[in-house]
Amino acid sequence: PSNRKKATYWNPWKRRFFRLHDGLLTCFENENSPRPFIKAQLMGGNIDTLENNMIGIDDRKGHYIAVKCNSDEQADAWLAALHSQCQENFARTFVQPIMYPPASHKDVVIIDLGGCSIRAGILMEQPTMPTVFFPSVCSTHRETGHQTFGIEALTPEVRRAANLSFPLVPSAKISKFTMDVEALPGLMKKVFYELNIKNPSKYKVLLCVPRSFSLQTQAAVARVLLEDLGAQGLNLTHQAICALYAYNTSSGIIVDVGDRIDIVPITDGYIVESGVTRLPYGTNKIAHHLRHALAQKRVSLFSDVDLYLVRYIQQQACYIADDYKR
């Protein structure tokens, strides 16, 4: 019962359809009802645990709703879901991946492209960690032009006669596209090979791309996957939107601290372009200062391979101070 005193909990119950999303609880007459007849904003509200698997929901704005569950397990699941929407408890809202993924009958490959690494896996029934993870680096043989991708490209025997490059990182020699499109087919073939997929045409692809990818770059990526590799279908999604999905929500503000700092507001799965902010501070800035500090001590680390040494030093030596003033 809504807007009733607590003394009416034992009145006849009616089955209703609820939807809980982004801190908003909506109640419908049934699953097919077009409009809800109750809306309660739960952020800052309170949840009461009552007797006989009943739960009291108080939005502290004039609505008090009591729901009755069929079992203890159902009541516990409701409580966990409701508490996660009443306060900013990221431990509750974050999707918890399982460490040992079960066998999957899905035909969707998820690929996350990053300037430093590529993550990929096959869609499962439950959230899982990526099954493929390798550095997005390419070595091109100086004489034959043969390309090697991933950790194998960094081995001494391969680097000895090859040029090293980072195809997903913008550089001065890339004008029209924001990445080295010529290396893209090899990168995608590497992903499918690592996933033990011999026929990409049997799979659809969900590709997570950074905001730095221009429309021309996204079109080139689509041509490679759909025409060259023959994928069944393709969905391009920004990494910021996928980050929100990991917290069971489609609205929020993403602060992405990587090579740069990107602040991206998102509403109902759509990026608010007018509110996007990009700051030139991040890993690249730290690496730049660290390289010059080492150069003053007569330690030169300026090649592409040396970048991994600089990054390793950053990971071991850099930290966030608990007390910045000290």
C-alpha cells in the first residue's frame, strides 16, 4: 500500500510490477502497463526490514511503500537492490564478475580497444573478466613488411629486425584517421586467434572505442570487421558508456584518468557532448616529466621500447597521497 500508515501492512496484498533503475523505483499495475502509477526517488531514502519477508520503502519525500516477498532469498535480493539505490555504495552497485566463466552459447565477441592494451572475450550468461589481454603494439619487419602484434612483438628476436609502433595511439604521421588503420586487420585477426575463433563470420562484435576515434576512423574499423573479416554485425560503443553499465546504470558522470583526463556526462546511455571536458594531464604528462628527470641524471629512455620501462617506473613509484599537504 502507498501513502498509508504502517498499521495497514496486513491489508489484502495486490501483485504489482516494479522497476528499479538509476535510484528511481517505479510501480506498474502489471508488466504490460504503459505508465507507472507510483514513482519514488530512493537516493537519500530509507529501507525498513519488517516481519514475514516484508520490506518498507520510505523515500522521505511523502511516499511509503510496503512490499511482501515470497521467500527469505527473494527478500534478501530485494534488500540488496534497494540499499544500492538509496546511497552511493559502489561496492553494491558494481557488477561482480565471476572468475571461472561457464561455457557460453553466445555468438557475440566483445572487444575493448585501448592505446596501451586490448581486452576481449565472448559474451557469457554472467559477467566475466576478459579472456584475452595483450599490449596494442605492432612490430613491422624492415624487409618483408610482416607484422607481429601483442607481447610477441616486444621479444628481442622480433624487434631486432623490425620497427615498433603503437597503432591505436595518435601520432604526427596519422592525419585523416586517429589511429593506424593499416594495422587494424592484423590486430583484429590477433584477437580472434587468441579467442580460438577460426570463422569470425559466425559472430557479432561489440566494439568499445575511445572518444578520440573520429567518424572516419570508426567507419574504417567497421569496414575491416564487416567486409574484411565478415562479422555478422557490429555495434560501436564508447568506453565511457560501458563503464557506466558496469555499475548497473545508464546515467552518470565518468571521469576517465588515463593518458589524459576525460570527464564525460551521460544521460540514459547518451553522451552530453556539450558537457564533455578533456584535460591534457595524465600518464603522458607524468611520463614526459619522468623522462626528462632521468635524462638530467644521464639516463636516456626516449625510444618506443623505453616507454615500457618508464611506465613500469611510474607504476612502482607513483602513488596518490592520503594527505596532499604533507
